[in-house]
Amino acid sequence: MTITVAREEVIGMLERAAGEVGLGLRGFYELGREGLLDDPSLRDLWLIWGDILTEEDLPDKRE
């Protein structure tokens, strides 16, 4: 079975999940890249979906 999910939907899901623990999408991305996500559900999301995130998906650091 194949399930197709739009990239924008995945990014929205990651953003909501990160927001629930007080992280933004950039914080999720940076901690995931460093292997420092403590929350098990965020760590799982990073392992499954983190590779689709790029710098262009992240808010500006100044925001």
C-alpha cells in the first residue's frame, strides 16, 4: 500500500507538533539535525519526516 501526503501537509504537521512543546519549526529542525530532540514523539517525527525539511521551509532566524 502506498500513501501519498502533500509536502505542505507534512511541514504543517511538523510545525504543529513542534509548537505543542514550545519549539518552532526552526528549533525542531536544528535540534533534530544535532540529534538533541528529547521528546520521543518529536524524535520519531524527525526520523520519519525530517529529511524533507530544507532551509527554505524554515522561518527567518530573525523572526
